[in-house]
Amino acid sequence: MRFLKVITLLLGFAACALPLSAQYRDDQFKRDAFTQNYADTTEKTAADTSSIFNFKEFFGGLAHKNTASLKNLSIGSAILIGGNQIYNKQYWKLPIIYGGIGAGIYGGIHFGNMYKQTEEAKYKTFSTLSYVGAGLFWWGSLMDGAIMYKGTRSPDPAKSTFYSLFLPGLGQIYNGEFWKVPLYLGLMAGSVHFYIDNNTQYKRWKWIHNMATTDEEGVERPPQSGETAKYYRDVYRRYRDYSALAIALVYVIQVIDANVFAYMQDFEVNDDITLRLEPAVVPMQYASAPAVGFSLGLRF
């Protein structure tokens, strides 16, 4: 009987507290609606998202008048090559970077002209390798800037993000999550394999379709009909596009993963789950009469 009385008393308290707490929330909403400065909030939000790249910050950092974020340095240095090295005062690296890029471009043009004159396949290969070498020097200058940048956190989310942008899996290594590297690289390698295989089949069936539907005389016709070739050509083209999309998705996901888990390194995660139930009183200023209820708190 005593237990039933206690339950009845608790239900009575809750019935009194619910409408009063609802009135409290309604009064608070009305009060905040007339006191909230929405113009200031909008202005701050617009200022934070107004631009992706800050020219003043970038060039001020190159002049060593202010600090610059890794984002601004990397975007600016992608165009103004060597900006990262100037910001880090490592001027001795500039001749190496510009020399490597210049030599690669010169070799690409030179061997390209040789290929046009002689049509020898080796010159075309040399030209392609020269351009690739120039691209590697450019990529290396950006990677060097990300490595040498002195962030304020460890791990630094900005460095982790750009590591993954420049080399998939490197951001996870920087965060100490080595087990993720085989997962992402395996997914990317599988997607690349399927892309190459489907692209090869697409080109094959495209050639068969062209041969099956050509009007030229004296051309040996393939055993497949034009409709059959067209069907398989479209199928493998669709699979090739899906594979390219898979490569892009894996690449983007591993960049996001590196950024998010670098931020989460500072989060405190433990097994402390606490449920707290205690009496609560609604103040007179929010109710016509004092109301007694309960406050429920959950910590996890």
C-alpha cells in the first residue's frame, strides 16, 4: 500500500510539472525570439564561408607577415609553385623544384618533336615519362609543404586531410590507424582493375561494332552482328563508368575518414554510463505557482 502511495505521488508531481515546463519552454522561445540577434549570426556565418581561398592570408604568409593555414598554402602553392617552401623559409629547395619541373617539360616537348619527325614509339614513351616526371616534382613540392607545415595539434586534421589528398592511405598512417590502409588501397586497387578490364572490353566491342557496321568494301566482317556488338559495347562502357565512380568514391571516403578521425583523437571515449534522477523545481518567474518535478540526466 505504501508503495502505491509513492507511485501516485510521483505521477501527481509529473502531471503538474509537464504543463508548467511546457509553458516555460514557450515563454523561453518567445523571449529568445525577440532578443536573438540573427543579423550578427548571419554575418559571422557569411564571413566564415565567404571564400575557399584567402589571397591576403596566402601572400601575407609568403611575406612572413602573418601565419597561413595549410589549406591556403596548398591551394596557392598548386598555382604559385614553391609557395610552401617560401613560407617555411626553405629557399634552397626552390632550384630543385623548378629545375625538375623545367627539365621534365623540356624533355616532354623535345621528345614529342622527335616522335613527330621519326614516329618511333620510344620517343613517345620518353615524352610521356618526362611529363610525368615534371608532375611528380610538382606533386612533391605540395607534399613537402604539407609535411613541413607546423600545425597546432597532433595529429593535425589539416595535415591528415592533405596527406590523404596527395597519397591515399597516408592520412590513416599519420593518424596511427594502419589497419585501414590495406582496406582502402585494396578497394581502390580493385576498382582500378575493373576499370582497366572494362575499358579494354569496351574498346574491343567498339572496334567490333565499327567493323560490323562499316560500309567499306573489302573489310573482313566479324562473326558478331552489329546489334550484338552494340549491346556488349554499351554494357562494358557502363561498367567502366561504374568502376570510375567507385575509384572516386573510395578516394573521397578515405580523405573524409582521415579528417574526421584526426579531429576525434581528442574526444574522450570511456565506459562511464551514468543515469541521474533528482528532484527539480520550476522557478516562480516561469510559472504561476511553484512546481515540483524530476530531472533526468544521462551521461554516456
